Amino acid sequence: KKKKKSCLLVLVLILFLFSSPFPADKDSPFYYDWESLQLGGMIFGGLLCIAGILIALSGKCKCKYNQKHR
């Protein structure tokens, strides 16, 4: 049983070492423009951060500290 696990681990490591993380073909459906994806993610994250700060500072979300626990 232990030999099967070690063989499987070696096979996975070999496949990992010889596989390319990015497809070389730009027409491939798995090819991504990572710079645009990263820029879009940063803009989206920044907008979410600003929205969270605005909601926190708006005063509509108030914590009720005097609630009794059941």
C-alpha cells in the first residue's frame, strides 16, 4: 500500500515538472492575458475596499453592544 502511494507521488511530481503552466498557443481556450486579469482584479478589489469603508463610515451599520446573550 505504501509502495502505491510513493509511485503515485513520483508520477505526479514528474508530470508537474514536465508540464507547462501556461499554454503556448494564444488561440487555446486556456490561454489567459494575466496582466489584464490582474489589473481587473486589483480594480475590483479596490472598489470593494472603498465600498466597505464607505458603508462602515456611513453610520447605518451600528453594533449593538448592550444586547443580552440568550
